[in-house]
Amino acid sequence: MPQDNVDPRPERSFDTLAVHAGQEPDELTGAVSPPIYQTSTYRQEAVGRPTRGYEYARSQNPTRERLERAVATLEGARHGFAFASGSAATAAIAQLAQPGDNVVVGDDVYGGTFRYLEQVHASSGVQATYVDLASGQDALWEALSERTRLVWFETPTNPRLKIVDIAAVAATVARRAAEGGRRPLIVVDNTFASPAIQRPLALGADIVFHSATKYLAGHSDTVVGVAVTSDEAVAARLRFLQNAMGAVPGPLDCFLVLRGLRTLHLRVERHAANAAAVARFLAGRPDVARVIYPGLADGAHAHPGAAVAARQMASGGGMVSFVLGDGGPLGRPGAERAVAFCEATRVFTLAESLGGVESLVEVPAVMTHASVAESALEVDPALVRLSVGIEGIDDLIADIAQALEQA
């Protein structure tokens, strides 16, 4: 019957859990690759007596439960909840804030998150306050109030790759509660890092979620979201919302993420190694005004959050952002150069999304973050975001070099 998400083998290494969590051989046949339960409903043994607790696939599906158990285990959580997309997970988590509540949000988030909070959730009476959580804890302390229900942020952020000190945020929230204030829930979008690099629950977060479309699935062939928590009350509410809102993924999508998880640790290691090499190459280019990579700890482009990143992340990750300066071979403004660069790459594919095995490039200001235009979160139009894939590093650097020459 539907079971608790917790995996009984947390003492095993992450690499082993990535291969085996949620991937146990099929109970009926012993199939090493578990079957996809492609069904909408289940035969009941009698009226009101569902078989092993399964009634309807929106509420329960064995393939989805395997995915939820796997991601919960990798994040060190007791409960996992899969959704039809990362945006669907965002919508469900946002429902934890009720009319009159406030959500303190990091000031650099995915454009879709901003769009949902401002253009959908705000109409229910939930106010979002945007704060630079990477600048220290004073700004967070000042933003907290009795109305604050959630403290919500990404780290690394999208697309500026800011680093937020998760443990420091947890300490600030705990200090607020100790002084008699309301303790908000800490929500961390871990999409850019993945649990292979960072585990926010261990640092004090209450809820962690992913666009599993990205690194967890890893092959740009499915759209899924997953949220995890160890808080029993939060888990009960998310389970209700998952069923009531109905934005659940199909079993084939769950299977594709499960398959991707088995190589997550290997892929992320290569993503990070390639991204670090790309960042170092860009840092040596005089026509690049700024390189943003959490793994750059020294030099002119040293990341201001490198020390925090080194504490809470296993590597700098696979994302690199950079700002093109004015000039280049044709004397263009930086914003024009950003567009020209993205249209000139041949190995990097011009596309939204990230975290797949292939390298992607985009201009966030007019693509993934167009919805934050003319707001306080507006992105520099000269900023380029790279999702560095697992191709040969020499080919990636050669592609970047030739594209820069055409920009």
C-alpha cells in the first residue's frame, strides 16, 4: 500500500543511494528496472476496500511513490511530493502562506516564481517582500514580522548565482522565534545545486524543492517538480494540496526522473568540472566584464560568496553566468553582444532550461526572466547564463571562444 517516503538505508553513501533509493527490484517479478504503473485507477476488493490502499492515480501511483521516496532519501527528508512541474511545486508550497501572510523572498529568483507570487498569489492577500539574502542577515532580520510565514530563496540563485548562507538564515529565523516572534518556514529551491552538491535540510531548511526537469532528470526529456520535508505538519498539508490541486506528474515522467537519478552523482561531477574550466577561461578574457561562478575564490572575478559556497556546497556546480562588456570585434553594446554570442554558439544550444547533459545558453533578461522586467529584480540584458553540460571541455571552450569573436 502507499508507504512513508523515508528510505531505511540512510547510512549508505550518496552515490549508492542515487543508484538504489526508490529503485528496489519489483516486488512481484524481481525486475531490476521497476515497472511503470501506467494506470488511472485500481480495482477495489470491495466497496470502500481499495487494493493495498490504491484508489485513483491522482492520489496514489507506485511509480510516483518511488520517485518521491528517492528524492526524499537523497535530500535527507522523511517525505517527498512529486508535482507536474517545478512551477506546480511552487504553487503548492506557496499555499502554505494564507491571506494576510507575508513571504520574504530572495531578490534573485526564477522569473516564474516571481510571476506566480506577484500575479497569482498576491490576489489572495499574500504579500511578497524581496530581500538580498546573500548580503548578510541584517536585511532578513529587518524584513521578518509577525506576518512572515515563509522565507523563500534559491542558492545558487537564478541567474546571478548569488550564494545564500542557509545555516545563517536558519539561525536568524531561530533567533526571531526565541525572542517571541513567529517562526516562518524556510523554503529552499535547490534546483541549481541538486542534493549531489548541497542538502539544505541538514543546514536548517524546512522545505526543499526542485524543478526535477533539470539536474535530477538530467536529459531534457521530461517536466517534473519535487518537494521534500521532514516536518510532519507540513508534509500532511503538502500531501493534501498535491491531491486537491491535482498537478501530479504522469508515471512515465516519474520513471524518467528515476532513471536520471541513477547517474546524478556522476553527471554533476562532470558538470561542475566543466563549469569551473569554462569560468576560468572566461575570467581570462578582457572582453568579459564579469564572470559569476561560486567556485571562483580568487582573482579579479572572485565570487563574493565563495567562502560560503565552499562550506555548504560540494562543488561550484554546473551553472556559469557572465556579463559581456561593451566593444568586441564590432564595437557593440554589451546587450547586443550577449544576443550575438548566444546566436553564434554551435555546441551550446540556445534554449531555456538547464541541467541536462547538453550545454545550453540563454539571455535571461529576454528569456527565462522576462517576467521580472521593469521590476527590482530586473536582469542586466548583457548577462549570459550557461548551463555547462558534460561534453568534452576542449570543445566547449573552443565554442565559447569562436562565439565571443563573433559577438
